Amino acid sequence: MPNAPMHDRMANAIRFLSADAVEKANSGHPGLPMGAADVATVLFSKALKFDPTDPHWPDRDRFILSAGHGSMLLYSALHLTGYKKMTIGEIERFRQLGSLTPGHPEVHHTPGVETTTGPLGQGIATAVGFALAERMLAAEFGEIVDHRTYVLASDGDLMEGVSHEAAAIAGHMKLAKLIVFHDDNGISIDGPLTMADGVDQVARFKACGWNASHVDGHDAAAILRAIKKAWKSDKPSFISCKTTIGFGAPKRAGTSKAHGEALGAEELAGARKALGWDYPPFVVPEDVAAAWRKPGRKGKRDHKAWKAKLAALPADKRAEFERRVAGKLPAALDGAIDAHKRKMSAEAPSMATRKSGEAALKAIAPAMPELITGSADLTPSNNTKVEATPDMQPPTYAGRYVHWGIREHGMAAACNGMALHGGFAPSGASFMCFTDYARPSLRLAALMGVRVVHAFTHDSIGLGEDGPTHQPVEHLAALRAMPNLYLFRPCDAVETAECWQKALELPRSPSILALTRQNLPTLRKTHVEENLSAKGAYEIAPADGEAKVSIFATGSEVAIAVAAQALLKERGVAARVVSVPCMDLFHERPEAERRATIGKAKVKVAVEAAVRQGWDWIIGDGPFVGMAGFGASAPIKDLYAHFGITAEAVAEAALKRL
């Protein structure tokens, strides 16, 4: 059936605001906004629950443009529906420095953008976390949490491997309030999609446990029917919308030329004529603008009704909900961690820091109900499941421990979505080596500034017999190089608790705890209330007299450094040991404090069971005891001796330099 005339005009407003912005910038992607405008118009005008006067309303529906290159579709919709800051001036400044309309959508930068997208596949995978957070929060707080997560994904999103992980997770968890629109335009940058891909996406998503169907992506009535059907589903829904990329462009529609470059004056004029849009660039006629403002007004009424429901909650439950969605830490957390530190100092256990992490979580989780832990099928190895975090399972969604399956990339992306949704502090876990599989999601977490704390265990050659495929050597350096990602490598049970505490206190940064498989001695046997690990580096073993050598170490090698200190003392050389649990935090300390911690010793040596890269700003050209290549398969004691990461080697390196 033909679309109603006003729908067509509303969709054309998206098309031409988008195309005009790309034309003015001479940069961008007009094809998707022009092709998917009908889908977006139906969604925003007929389905989406939102309040443009409060983009952060906790019970709003979330819309995620996974195909972030088509950002002008989202910016146009935000402008048309009345988001105050998305002025026509911002539309005209598309892709310019400092504008609210960057090339790809950026969360915390543009009001109405829920997550940063652009790296294909990330949006749909992050959306799984949004949808899961909604269900889990509803399990705790009832009817004040009742919203949906919508995604617009491209062919490219669905080709990326992480989309397969996301589809499997969502289907298994029966996330019925997750609705994905597939912009099925059959075109990629290289040309027709058939050059590289022939997957039946509807069949694929059905196989993953979704309701999946085809619709004409230019038929408004069919799109709306599909949405309403999805509302009634007990599974996530996948709606494959057949569209024409660059819809309306006389020569470029349906071709790769419409994808990623301005149409040009002649083609843009031809599109205006073909679609009957007889208005200058960036002009939206008043009747169309008025039609677009109506859904925003409805959203304001929905928001008001929701506030009444919130006010009707018991005061303590309302206060807890508001604390959770604001991301404020519970008051009991500091006391719980301090008591645990005091216990660990007194008992001085010899245990792997993965077990120290488990012990810390036993103290933290009861005091922090929003903490969600999980693992990529390594629960017995990662030790992130404790009594206070029982399994989360549909259909109740109660519980606080998520079994992600062997899906590190999807896990990390979903954790990002849970953090962005609000109400939770998510944490994933796997082996340190497999940060390689999760890295794009870790990078986006850092770029977006979300609090996600991952526990990655088996952090060095110390894992032993599993060999070089599982032994990370370059990973510490690679992760330290990432801006706004904090890598913690604690040396004992006390530092592990402190690192967990500091990681949770970073509101706009993700963190990784790199934890050992092998047992380590407790070095911090005197309780200190201050979080020394929060300094990034501190003197853990002072010299007996004026130090001639400063030894710097992290994690499992701090004990080796302390043993080297004793060997040097036997040789009449005073040495001090500095533990560096978080090089990133240390780098942020005031220069005078850094200099004082590094000290004035003649020789500065570092020891870490990893590559040297990243240490020179601390030790200068001083000796480094560590790895220069990949590991090997053998028992841990043999490996450390074989690669020369021993107290004797550290002492010898210092003496040789002296």
C-alpha cells in the first residue's frame, strides 16, 4: 500500500537534511540516511518512547545506530523531534571541529546518542548489554523499568564477527525487548554485497533463537506492523528491511557511489526533483516540522506518568534506584574493603591473585548490589563468581553472574552496554591473552569513558604448561598504550583489594585487573588504611640505608624484586623496591611525586614477566629483566629460570650496572 503523504514528507526531511549536511561538509555517508529514512520515520514517530527535553530519562527506549557511518540519519531525527541542542546550525556544521554532529555518533558528546558507534558490529553487540540491563533492572525494581532497545544495523554490521556473538547471546537470553532493523540495501563499499557475502540473515537470526522476518523498508505500514509484532514476541526480533541505498538519487541510488561521498550538486538537485522536495538546503517546512514534534510531546507525557510511578515507590527503594542509575558507589563499600584488607594483612595468605580477586569480591559484592560479574566460559579459572553473585538466567533475570560463553568480544561489548544503560557496574573475565579477542570493545569502552572492570587472569608465563599460545607477553604494554584504560597488576591479596577499589572508583574509565594463576606471598603484612595502589606506584620495601639501586616491579615479579633486594644486601648494596600496580595512575601523579617515588638511586632496574616496552620513562636506560620473545610450555619454575626472570638475574643486572 502507498505511504501516507505526510510520512513521505517526514522521511524526506531526514533524507535532505542528511544529504545537505554531507554536501556542505563534502564528507560523509548520504546513502544510509536516504535509504533508511522510512524506517527511522516510523520508529521515531510511531514507536520510540523518548523525551527530547530529558535525554537521560531512565525509562526511555534506546535507539542505537549500529551503522554509525550513517550518523546524519540520527542527527536529523534528533533535530526534528526537538532535542534542544541539536539545532539546524549543528546540522550545518556536520563533521566540523567542536560540533555536536561528528562523523560517527559519540556518546557523552551529543545528547540523544546512546553509545559511540562506527566500528561495525559494535552497536548491535553493545545493544545486547542495554537489553540485558533493562531486564535485570526490571527484575529488581519492577514496573518503573519497562523499555525497549532498538538497533539499526547495516549489512556490514552483520558481516563483522562480533555480530554473531551478539546474536547468539541475545537469542539464548531471550531478550524480547531487543529489536534490530537490518538495512538490507545489498551494497557495500566495494560494490554489490554478493561480491563478498551470501548469508541468509533472516535464517541466521532464526537459528540463533530470534523472531526474524522480511519487510519492504520503504513501506511504512509494513514496518509498523513488524514493530507491533515484535512488541508481542517472547524472543528478540530481527526485521530485515529491503531498502535502496541513496533512495531518490537519480544516478547513484542502489550503487556503492551513494555510500560514502557527497552526492554533488547535480545529483542532489535531481533527488529533490524526484522526491518533490522543493525547499532550499536545511529548510524544513512548518507542517513537516510540526508533525515531527508530536512524538516528542507524547514522550513528555509518558515521562510525567513514569515520574508518578517512581514517586509511589517506598522511599528506600526509590533512593536505591536513583543511586544506582546515577552511578554513585554505595556508602558501605569503603568499609567492606578496608575490613578485608585488614584481614588479608593479618592472615598473610600465599595465594594466586585470581584467588585474591575472588576473596576481594566476597567482600565487595554484598556491599555493592549493582556489581555484575561473569566469565567467557572460564568461571573455575577466573574466580569471579562468589556467593553474592548467583547465576543470572532467563526468564526471571534475577542473579548477578552472567555466563557469556566463549565470546570475549561480545562479552566486553555487552558489558559496555550495561554500563551505558545505567544501574550496573559490569565486569567480565577471561584469560589475559584473550584481550586480543576483546580489544575493539575494550577500546570503545576507553573512548566512551564507561566504568567496566574486567578481571583477566593467567597474566604471564606464570600460567605454565599451557604454553606460548596462552602466555601473554606483549599484552601489558599494548593495553597500557590505550588512553583512558587503566591496567592494574597487583602483587598480593592486599593490593588486589586496593586495585578493585580504585577501579570501581573510576567513573569514566574502564579497567583491567591482570591476575596470576600461580601463588604469591603476601608482602603487605601491616595494615594501612590508605589505598597505596591508587598512587600507581609506591615504595613497598625501603632500603636499609641510602639506596644505590631502585627495583621496580609489578604483580608476581614484586616478590622476585624483594628477593633480589635481599641478595643485594648480602653484597653490601642497599636497594629499595617500588611496586607499580598501575603504571597509568602513576603517570598521572604530580611530577614532584613521581620523581620522589622513582628516587635518586644510581641504578634503576625493572622486572616484569613481559616485554620492556613502556618502562623506559621510569628506568631510563636502566636494565630490564623480562621477556624478549614468546614463552614456552613447561612448569612455572622451569619457565622463570629458563627466561632468566629470577632474583639472581635482577641482582646481577643491578651489580653489573653499578
